[in-house]
Amino acid sequence: MVRVEAGEPCPLPDDPVLAEWAVAMSNEGNWAFIVDPSWNLQFVSDDQRLSVGGDIQMVPIVIGEHLFGPELTETFWGPRESERVAGTWGRFFATVGGATLADTAGGKDELRSIVDPRLAELVEELSPSSANISTRTMLSIGPNNRTGLVVTKTIRIRDNEGGLRGTVMTHVPAVGMHVLGTMALERDPGHLARTRSVAHAGRRPGAILFADLEGSSALSRTLSTSSYFATARRLVRATDRCVVDAGGLVGRHVGDGVVAFFPSEVFDSESAAAMASIRAARDIEAAMPDVAAECGLPAEQLVMRFGLHWGSTIFMGNISTVARSEVTALGDEVNEAARIEACATGGRLLASKPLVERLSNTDATTLGIDPDHVTYTQLANLTSATDKARRDAPAIAVCEL
């Protein structure tokens, strides 16, 4: 038996036929298990291990152990997860157990002695079957027990002479491809990967961008409800596109505003993260005339104001529920960024001193900024300072970019 740790990829099976299947399952991004004729585990796809690990890290596995034996069951689910083993793992065993039983020479008595004791009572209900099957099953994935209906396919792998080489089990959400395709194709793959990278919440220094439409209340009273909704939708799509193209993470949308984060761990350096936030803000600003034209509005009616700040201690992570997935961050610097944005009336882009001074000389030159000769003003001293800014962040030094 070989133990594969959480950070290690699963090695390909020694059997060349099983290895081909393993490569195919990995290339297709499938949830998949592959076992030999004795149902000893030979391969688990990275996507399967990541999903069981809650998109945080691949769970460790033991190659060569019986798929439903005590050691592998505890490796996947833990010794204290008795209820979950009897639920999700038990339903999985019941789904593919007919094939398991068919391949066990000693029948039910032998299988009962091999599997985890928490699964032994399910053996009596099994009937041996050597056929390929496709079954709908409720399974829970990840440490948060995300439960949903999946289609489990059990495929018997045979050689040219008809001899059994093993079995592959794949799972796919029991949702039509029109739904999966729409969800996948409408999302940017790079942004999805960055979102997954912050699945585990923690301290993540980075740049913070707040942007909001100026005069939105007056605009909403001028336009019909349907026209205002269409305008807000185009605006949000444009802002998100600019953030994603700059390599940032889109946070929550508040009305017709957007929050975005640029954690330094996603970029090569703090300077690169700061530069990306400035580029995103400038790109949003440049996109507004086109959005206004699409909406049949004068360009001056779609003016965004921006607040950029650096967060050294922000706590960032991904919050996923049954309804949505959203990147969010907490901390004083997030609130300060909101106060900076509220002061940026007139469509200005205000950036804090901590953010601007993260820029290297090369990146600053690329942006057309001379950090050594920038003049800063404290928020409380701006003529556009709001009462909240004077109360919560009066000493934050900002400049207009």
C-alpha cells in the first residue's frame, strides 16, 4: 500500500489499461475512483480529492487498500464521522456494491469481513452484478456536507480478451448540460480558479477597490424601472469584466457598485497587486462611455467614483451557500476603502498613501505615476469628505490618480 499525502498528486496505476483510464478521467476533470478486480484502490482523480476536501486541499489517500475497507474509509471521512460514513459513503457503497460483491470470491461473508464495520450491515442487501450501471444518488461532498443529487456511473474495464482489469466509478451532478454548460461558459476560468484559491479564509494582504455610480438615485427616478435595471446590469457586467481582466477577485455588488480585491498572493508582488487595482479602476472609468451609449444615455450620466486602499490585515475568504458563492473580506481597511470611495465625488479616483507607496518604480512609471512627488490630503481635509469619513478615517492620506 502507498499513502499519497494531501499535497501530492495521485500516481498513475501500474496497469497500463487502468493508467489510460486514469489519464482520461483527469483530463476530463471528472470525479472518479478506479479500482482493480479485487476493489483495491488504484487511482482517485484530483477533482474528486479536492471536492471531498472542500476545495481547500486534496484529501490524503491510500493506494492498494480496499475502497470500502476501514483504513481508506477513515482516510476519506475520519474516525469520528460515523454518521457521514453511514450516509454518503453508505449510499455510494449501496450503489456500486453489486459490482463489488460480484468480484468478491467469498461472497457476502468475505465482503462483510473486508469492508468498514459501519458498512457491513449493508452487505446483506446487495445483489451481485457485473453490468455497467448508471444510478442517481444523493451524496454529500466536502467538509460542509454539501448534499446533492449526482449520477454515479460504474464502468467495468475489460481487456481485448474480455478479462476484467478493474472498475471506474465517476460522478457528475444530476443537472442537465444546458445548466452546467451555461454556468461554466458564462464564468471566467481564471476568476473561478482565483476564487477557489481563497476558499480557505485567512489573512490576505492586498489591494481593495470600491467603485460606485454617482447620482444613481437621480438616474433611477429619471428612467423607467426596466431601463434602469438594464443599465445597472450592463454597468455591473462591464465593471466585473475589468476587474477579472486585471486579475482581481470580484466581491459583493451593492446596488450599482462593486467591491473587488487584489490579494498579493495571486500576483508576483505587492506592487503588482496595487498596480492591478489601479488598472482595473482606470479600465472601468474608460468603459463607462460605451456602457452609456449602449443604454442610450449621455456619457455624463454614467460616472463612477473610486476608492483604492491597501489592506495589510484584511481577513478574506469565499462564502458559499446553496444559492451563491461570493468572495468577501473583513477588517478596518475594508471600511476605510469604502469611506475613501464615498469622498471621491465628481468621478474621481482616490488612492490611499499605503497603496500608492506599494508600487515599485517600474510599475509606477508604467502607470504614469511619480510616487516621490505625489501630494496627499487627509480625508478629513477634503471638501468632499463625508461625515462617516471624518468620523471613521479622518487621517487616511489620499491622492487623486
